[in-house]
Amino acid sequence: MKFVDLHLCASWKDSEQARRLMSKSAELGYKQVGVPVPQGFADEAVKQMRQISEEAELDFVTRVDLAPRSPGELLAGLRKFRRSFEVVSVLCSSKAVARQAGKDRRVDLLCSVSFDPKRRFFDRAEAELASVSGAALEIDLAQVLTNLEERSSVGLFTRLRRELATAKSFGVPVVFSSGAINPLLLRKPQDYAALAYLFDVDAGFALDALSKNPAGIVERNRQLQSPDYVAPGVRLVRRMRKL
């Protein structure tokens, strides 16, 4: 089983922090990591981050986090960035943005900007749209750890249980990522899976959310970006030589 963390918050300005985070991820058993690329960063910075991940023997995945304020801004961002990144996530800051993200096939991950239950917008309507578009629901577990002692955690866990139950009922894939900016917040995939027990999901569901589901997103998008891709289910096997 290949474990994947699609939201490792390695610093683009502090290479030592990035190395510590990558090294810890590899030590804990992850094989593939996605790192959000800030918009406007040069290709040279991406190459350096890729090199750091390769030194830790990790497969590096480029990711962009879109934080649109309106559906129109989301559509503009998708037109601009979809082909440049292997994973596209959308931070859903309003119901209108969440609905647009849920129905757009160019969106890979649906994320919430807050753990405040009142500012989370994944519901039955969005799940129904995502079940058709193929978008997945992403939950950052490192942030859950930091909220365990907060008085508001009861409301948060209730909300997360509801979101996961809704995703399951509509067949929407779920991705558990870390969202960690500090190695101390990283845990083994099995430990994250155990934490997910708080959300009333079984071990098999949680392990799929840490392996098969995120790995499938990356594999699908890499195939789409391959020069040999022709159409869904059709790939170029051999190029004919020019006469």
C-alpha cells in the first residue's frame, strides 16, 4: 500500500524546513507528497523543491490551492492553472463557490477554509455534484490534532462526521491529508487512520483515503498531462516515423 500526503506544507522560502518535513514524511512511511505551489513562483523554485523530495526518496506532486471569492474567479483560475499542476484544490469560502467547484471536472479536491462548522459548505447538494464531476473531499488531519483540546472541537467532529457520511452516501472519494507545517504534527498513516475513528469511519475507509484515493487522483492527472494521452481510455502506443 502506497501512502500519500497531498497537502504537505513545505516552505518555499526555508529549504531546511522543507527538508525536515520531507524527511519526516518519508520516515513515517509516505511515498508521495503534494506541496502547494504559491502562484507566481518560478520554475527554478519548483525544481529545487522536487530535488529536496527526491533526496528524501519521495515522489513530488505539484499542487495549486485556489481561493476564489466568486464562481467567476474560480473559472478564471481553472482556465489559467489547470494544465500547469498535477492537483488542483479549491478552498470553498462560500456556498456559491462550493457549488461551482463541486460540478467542475477540472477540480480535484474540495477543501474548507476553516474548521468553524458554520463556515464549511460540503453538504448533500455539493456531494451530488461532486459524485458526477469526480472531485474528492479533502480533510487535513494535522489541523484536527491542533483542535482536539478546543471547546469547539465537539461541534467540529459532529460536522466532520456529517460530511464524511454524506460523502460515503453519494460515493464521493475522501482524501485525508496532513496539512502539516511542522514535523511534530505529522503522524504515521496508520495513526491518522486511527484518528479518523472519531469521525465514525472504519479502518479500511480511512486507509483508502490515505492511499488509493489520493494516488488515483495523481495517476489520473499524470495520464491526462502525458503527451501520449489521446482521449479517455485511449493512449498513443507508438508513433509512426516520418517517411
